[in-house]
Amino acid sequence: MSLIPRMAFLLELFRFASSQGGSTVSTGTCHARDAGDCIEAVSEADVDTADDAHAAAIRVSLMQKEHLQLQRSKQEKIAKKGRQEIRRNTTTRNDTIFPADLVSCAGESVLQTQQMSLDDYDEVVDAMHQIWMSLDTKCDESGCMQADWAGCVVNFAMHDVMDFRDNSGGGSDACLDFADPSNAGLLSCFNGTANFIGLAQAYSDFCSRMSLADFVVIAAEAVMSITRESVLTADGARKQIDFRSQFKFGRVTSERCMSTLDRIPDPAGGCRATQSSLVDGLGLTWNQTAALMGVHTLGSLSLEHPGYEGRWTSAESSRMFDNGYYVSLVLSGWGPVYGLKGDDDRAQWLRVDLGANKDKGLEAMLDSDMCLYHYMFDDLVENEDLYLQAHLNARSAEAQGCKCAWTRVEDFYPAMEKYNNNEFCGSPVYYPRLADLGFGTTGHIGLESENTLQFAKQRMSCCTIRPPNQQIMASEPQIDCGLPSKPLGKAAAAIKLFANYEEVWIDSFLEAWGIATTKTHAQLYSTR
Ligand code: HEM
């Protein structure tokens, strides 16, 4: 953003102006100017002068903002105390432990399934359903066991798959190393806890007829179907998801997989890491990759391992398998943060719009999520050396002047209406570009300047809810990460579609999931 921030803003204005047949910015309602450019600031002064229906809306936003800032500051203190506690209790694991080490089978366990019927598939689904029913249903900002269990089971299957490389092993073989910090969080659902039985124990009923590798994929599919049920119960018109009819068996369990260690993508690597694991590794297109990433609607990030914090959606939504991930990504404003884990340099994104309310749980995104839609600069940077700076990267964002990633409301009316209570950036009041009503630049208060004000007001509601020590001038266009109206992320068009039309995402997801989970070096067969 630091490259051409003001030019970008002017370009944005110019676009609006030219689409309305004008070419100059009217002096009508611009309260602050620099060398002739309007550097609009939205404040109480604007409330006083905006003699239309938006004045009340701005006042509400400002009050809401103050209230939420106080709330966030209080909760930050509580979170900090919790983080110190976690650090004291964290130990380092040096042992290599693979899933097969934790399975005990009464009969002779099979490494490859010889035959499988749909009844076998359904039995695994029933076993997962029983675990689901045993989980605590409490779900709020302090925790959500159902969401975390569901997220863990699906993430286990995906971590198993993401180490696939043509001609060099890996893939869907139920093998990963629990001692790798990226996999450490997966131990709870695999080995079980005091609160629920683990996949390893559930598998003992199937171990003499089904490979662990096939079992893990069915378990993940069962969990996504179960968590989809809650969505369908709330709204019967939403699309069903059918994994069962496309499932294929025959994966071979690997008891050891030393050669595939370190292949799990690093979130800080952004779209470069995603490219090497999902695009080059699994052979997915960027749109399929974006579809697969929608699973992040389930579960949470754990501060302990690998060191990020929050959920991609609200706590309640994080136990429902829907397009909430995309809705959250585009209908919220996001700010870069680092140092959440004490002095560690992990960086991520936190919600900074009027909806950033910890009563629903801390909402977060990783670089690898954000880069699918947003970009650091206003135009694509082709130079490979600049890749990490150019692609959205929370660690270097501040240095680039990129402090808030948000987008324009006009592209997301279907998503707002169908999936977000008609809210944008956490508020039912939003500020789209005004249509040309024929008044021209000399009308009421001047259309271009009115649109300038709209743009600044929208930035205010999308970018201002931050901890007290990270306050910014949200009225300044140079804080934007790229142009809000021109997202340049790797899969921006697909993300827009998935946010607005969940049924399109479901179809793309099934396709991508099918490709990913059949990445194995074994021959697969259809169930009968
Ligand atoms: C570049 C690709 C990806 C990166 C960098 C990434 C990164 C992460 C990270 C850091 C976590 C937090 C883990 C923890 O705190 O224990 C996580 C969780 C999760 N990931 Fe991903 N992920 C990627 C792709 C995927 C894909 C393709 C899927 C599924 C199709 C997936 C499913 C999940 C799920 C369900 C969770 C929640 C886990 C839980 O609640 O315990 N991820 N991911």
C-alpha cells in the first residue's frame, strides 16, 4: 500500500467519478484537503454536516466503536493472563509418534481394505455420530467442544493428505508425525481425552476389515455431514452434501512416514505455501483450493500449537459446515497482528470491524486464508523477489502501510441477505456507492464528494475496532491493503461466488475433496 496509497485513493475516486460522467472531485463535503486532494476524515464534524439520513448512522457507529474498544481492552487483559498460563504449561515434544503406533487391534489389523460396502461406510458414520452425541454442547466465546472436535477430525484427514507429492510418497495413508508442532493439535481427537473417545479407539471396531487410511477419510466425511445437519435443520432450503456416493476405498495405511515430514504448509507462507501443497502437490486449481479451504469454517486455531489464536467464524458458526468462512472473509474488515504468543513472531489477522465482538469469540484469519482474496498492493506485482511483500503477509503488512483489508459492499448483497442478517462489517448500516441520480456535481451536496464520504464512512465501520495500543486513523485511505474495490487475491472471483451462493461452493467443495482424498499411490475402488 505504501507504493501509491494516495494515487490509489484518487484512482478509486476517479472510477466513481468517471462512472457518473464527472471528472473532478467536488469541494462539496470534503472537510480535509492536502494539496487539493480530499483526505476525508469521518468524525463528529461529519455527523454535524451530513444533513441526510447517514448522520444518525455515523453516530451509532461511533458509539458502537467506543463501547467495543472498551470491551476489547478488558478482554485483552484476560486473554494475556491465559496466554502466560499456557506458556508455563507448554512442553517440547521430541519423540516421533505416528497414528498407527496408537492403534490397538484385537484381531489382525489390515493395512489395505479388501472390500467395502455402503453398510460398512454407514457403520463408521454411526460411530462418529455416537462420539458427537457424547460431546458437551456448550458453545460460546470461552469454548466450543463440538466445533473443536469436528475441526480436529477433518484437519487430521487433510494433514494426512497434504503431504502427497507425485513419485515421492505421502497422501491419504493415515500417516503423520504428532511430534511436528503443526500436527500436535491433532492428537486430542485421535487419541481421545477425558471427555471423548478418540479415533484410534473408535477404529478398533473396524481394524480387521478396513485400513486406518480409509477410516480416517470416512470419519472426516461423517463429521462434515453431521455438522451440515445443523445447517439444514435451521434452513431446510440449503443444499445437502453427499460424500457417500463418491467415496472410494483401497488406501494403504503407512505405519511410518519419515520421508514426508515437514510438508504441511506454513500459514505464514501465504499463497506460496498453499501453491506448493495444494496446487502443485495435490494438483488442484486455485478455485478448487479456495473451495477446499472453506473447511476452515469448522474448528479453531490453538495458541499453544502451532501458535495462532481465534476462529475463522463465530464460536456458534464454527460447529456448522457451511459457507461461513467466505462470508466472514469478505463481509468483515481484517487487521494484521503479531506477538499474540508473547515474544514469538507469529503473525495473523484479527477482525477489526464493528462486529469484532469477543462475545462471539475472537475471529481470525491466517495469511494463507487472506491471500486467496486480498492483496497488499493496488496492482499485481510480477517480480518474484517481491512475492512475500506483495502477497498479503501479516508480518510485513504494517511496514507496507497495509493496516486493514476490507472490500466493497456492492458485490455481496446476496451473501449479506442470505447468510449474514443483512449486515456488512458488523453493522446493518452500510455505505454503498450511490447511483447517479442525475444531479451531477452541482447537485444537492455533489455526488462525487458524497461517494467519497460513503467510502470513508465504510472504512470507518470496517477498520476501527482495535486494541487501544493499535489505534489508527481509519479515515485515511492509505491504510487499505490493496484497493477495496479491486481484490487481487489468487482466487478472488471464486471466493466472491462461494460467499454469495453456498450451493456453488458445495459442488466445488465435493469435487476438490474428491481429488484431494484420492491422492494416494494405491488403486481405489467404488463401494457397493
Ligand atoms: C495452505 C493451506 C492450509 C494452512 C496453512 C492451514 C493452516 C491451519 C492452521 C495453522 C490451523 C490451526 C491448527 C491448530 O491450531 O491446531 C488449521 C486448522 C484447521 N484446518 Fe487448516 N490449513 C490449510 C488448509 C486446510 C485445508 C485444505 C483443510 C481442509 C480441507 C483444512 C482444515 C482445517 C480444519 C478443519 C482446522 C481446525 C482444526 C481444529 O479445530 O482443531 N486446512 N489450519
